[in-house]
Amino acid sequence: MNSGTVRNALRKLGIPVEKGRTSVIRRLVLQAPAPVIAQALGHHDKSTTRIATEAKALWKSYAPGGHAR
């Protein structure tokens, strides 16, 4: 089973797949920075950043990279 098979099965049942995916990403970006979520899911960081902005995520001041002193 792959994501295409699941997506087609859900569509046949009348379940809107896109809204479900967006709501899952919205929940994730509230827990971690959008670029981290994008990389983990293989999405474009602009898409997850847009969703994070809509969700009013608090990760705007997140500074990626090493922070060793």
C-alpha cells in the first residue's frame, strides 16, 4: 500500500484528502519549525511556512543551525 492507493480509496469514499493533509501539517508546525517539518515530510518549506503562518505558529524566531558555544 502506498500514499496514492490510500488517497484514491479516501477520495472514493468522499473524504477530502487535501484538507486532512493540511490540518495534519498545521498541527505539526505548532510543535516544530516549518522548515523541519517540510524536510521530514519531503514538502517544500514555503508551503509549510504558509501553513505555519496561517496557524499562528510561534516558531518565527527559530534560528536553524548549530548553537554550540
